[in-house]
Amino acid sequence: MKKRLSTIVILLALLCLSLFVVGCQSSSNEASKEQEENKNNISTEEVKNELIFANFRDIRDLNPHLYGGELYAQNMLYESLVKVTENGIEPWLAERWKISEDGKEYTFFLRKDVTFHDGEKFNADAAKANIDAILDNIERHGWLELVRLMEKVEIVDEYTLQIVMSEPYYPMLTELAVTRPFRFISPNAMIDGTTKDGVSEYFGTGPYVLTENKQDEYAVFSVNEDYWGEKPTIEKITVKVIPDNQTRVMALQNGEIDMIYGKNMIDAESFTMLEGNSNFETIMSEPISSRIILLNTTNSILNDVNVRKALQHAVSKEAISEGIFNGSEAPADTLLAKTVPYANIDLKPYAFDKEIAEQLLEEAGWEKVEGQSLRQKDGEVLQLQLHYNNDAVAEKSIGEFMQSELASIGIGLEIIGEEEQSYRDRQKAGNFDIIFDISWGTPYDPQSFLAGMKLPVYGDYYAQQGLEQKPQIDESITNALIATDEEERQELYTYILTTLHEEAVYIPLTYERNRAVFRQDLKNVTFNPSQFEIPFEKMYFGE
């Protein structure tokens, strides 16, 4: 009996011990679970202060007075006297300004509470040092009419700056406001008082500071704690370099990045697919610029206007709009949309009509040869090359579509993709038959886009060299920019756009739209008037 009681006591003791251990484990598990939840909550809070964005390449050289860096990054760091908004030109580092009656003198009254990222004071001295640095490199900026017409820059007092022009110039404030080159960097970052040979640091006055950059991998921007304006809610922006379109889309779906932003950063099919995903929001801008094909009039085949017109009639813009962009980009009838200032003129579009195209080729002497797929003239085969930028996700698809369309009327088209810098160099050198091009969009169209045609900025200058009217086109652009009479200015723009249309130098394809896809708790994602800027400072995370 004693032995049995003893056994029962032992069993009860073991049971109690077991319950105690289980209880301890349960408490431990609950504590661990609570710790993990707290950890997750802390992690979530950290993520909500950081935005991870993907770009197809590194930020590169962010010297605001040169053209090698990413525009969205330069816009985060640097500011100008005025800015372009949906409501027009508004004050920025200048609180106000006045213009003389003859339109040649601009006096800017500067803010008195601004410092650069290195603590240096922003004032008239700093503003003049920046403008002088730009003028010191005038050959590089000569395409910009504002630089050519700027006669002198004077300091009136510590916070008053005067710019004197040799001629009245109606886009003056607009060109001061665009992302480059008239943005301000700390004079301490200049090398020997100028910026044409580089800068030592990227110190601007903007809402973000560049704090880290691992080339071709990522860049980190942190909020400027001493920013003179309203500080952004998002304290840290990390930009990951993801060159491939599909890899970017997968990174967004997997939660590795928070946003894809830009007209060439996501293809139409992926954009449409993500529109139906409740985890993401999608937005698209109004039409912002023209997607176009540029024909080189100095080419031995393309110097015949009938061949150029044949190409116009042979390409279905509607098919490109629907088949490649799912209707998100409307077909383009003219080089600039009618909504662009001074571009609302009466021009007859080139209708898609292969019969007309073939008739024009026959008139130009390009005949079908029995047993041959491509037309010939005097023993020469009708073969052309189309170059495209590998980083622009839609251009290869458009090229392949055009290749098929043109083959059906006896024109051979070889499509060649290139890394962007090689592609840009080819444009500037005029070393192409046919090449993709764009208008520059708001706020650059029409004035800056057309002014760029007078010099080898992109491909337009060389592509137009085969036109007899080229000297008159250039002179008309110059006169339009300095004309003070609206009627005269409109007549000049009408002549320029009509001549380029009738000479069929450009094949307008679609009117581009900017687009963004982002996680659903990222709020206030919008578009700036300039397609090349991203308004990170307006965004925040919230429910």
C-alpha cells in the first residue's frame, strides 16, 4: 500500500513538473511571439519612412550644369530661381521678380533663409557664381537660346540679382526653371570656380541629400534636415539599379521595391496586368510628348521626299497604339500635338495606306523585281537600318512591327539595338538612316525642342541637312524665340512645323504618357509637368 501511494505521489509530481515545463514553454513562446510582432511593427515603421525605387541605370554624374546625370536625381538635390508648375511659373529660390518694359532685364528678389547642403549661404553671390559657371561652358550649352542671349549677370545687393538679355526672350523663365542647367550648387563644390570640369560634391539646396552611392547597384538619398521649405515625409529614398524590365516587375511583385515610375520603365502588358492586382496602384499622365521616328534626309535613299512620304503611309499608328501600348498612347498625326502651344495648326495627317506608299515608291524609281522580295533602283536594293535604345522597353517591339509592315511593300528594314550612350552618340553624329526620337515634352515644347534642331544636340540637326529649307527653318526658329508679337511668333512656328510635316522628316507614332505602378499604401504619387522629374517630396505612406 505504501509502495502504491509512493508511486502515485511520484506520478503526480511528474505531472506537475510536466505542466510547469509546458507552461514555461508556452509563456516563452508567447513572449517570443510578442517580441517578433514588436520587431515586425518596428520594421514596418522603418519601411514606411523609406521608399525603394528602381531605375534602369546608375545615377551617374549629378553635376547640375552638365547633362550626364539622371534628371530625377538632380531634381531632388538642386533648385532654381523659379519652377514650372501646372499653374505656370512660380517662385522658388526667388520670392518674386520683375521684368523691364523692354523685356530685357529680369530682377530677382531671393529668399533669405536658404543654405546649401554644406551649410553655405544661398544669396546673390552664390547665384551669380553658378550662372557664371554655366556661361563659362557656353559651347556646351549653346543649344539653349537663353544662354546665347544672356548678356550679363549683376549683383544688386546680397539678395537681389539682375539678368540682362541682349534680346527679349519669351521662354526665359521657363528655361531657368527646367531641371538643367540653371540649378544651383554650393560654390564650395566648384573646381577652380567653375563646373565645366566637374564638381567635388553634390551640394544643392533641395529637399534631399545624396548620402551613399554604390555605382551600378544603388544610391541613397536622405531628407535634408535643414531644408528651407516643407520637409518631405519620406525620410529616405533608396534607388536600386535594375536594368531589365521584367526583373523590375518581379521585384515590385516580390516586395523588393515599392514603385516603378517612368514611361520607359514598364511595358504596357505588365502595366495592364498590375492594374488588376489589388496590392498595387497604377496611374498614367496626360499625353506629355511625341514618340517619333526620324528620317535622315542626307541618306542616299531618304533624300527623296517621295520615299519619306511612302514610309509615312506604310506605318499604321493605330496598330502600334493598340497592339503595343494597349491603347494607352494615342496615335500621333503630327510632330507636336495640337495641345502644344503654337502647334494647333491645320496639317493633313498621312493616312495609313499601303497602296499610296507603293505608288510613291514607284514614282521614286523603286521597282519590284521578279523573284526578289525587296525593291530595287539602278541595281541598289531598298534596304534601311533602324537604330533603337535597348533601355526603352517599347522601341524593339515597334521596330519589329515596322520591319514586318515595310517588308510587305518591298522595303528591307534592319533593326539594331544599342546601349543608350552609343545610341545618343550616333544621333548627334548623324550616323543613321532611321532612328527613334521624341519631342521633349512639357515645358520644353515647342521652344527648346525646336531650338535644339539648330545644333547637333540630338539627331534632328543632321537629319534635316538634306532639306533646301534648312537655313530658313533655323532662322525662323531663332526669330520665333525672340519675337515679341504673338501673331508673328505664331506665323514663324506655323512655317517651321508645316515645312517639317510636308517634307516628311518625322514619322509621328504616338503621344507618350508617363506611368507609375506602386504599392497600395504609397500615397500622393503624382506627375510633375516635366516628364523627367519624380516628385518624391510629395509622397508618403499611409492607409
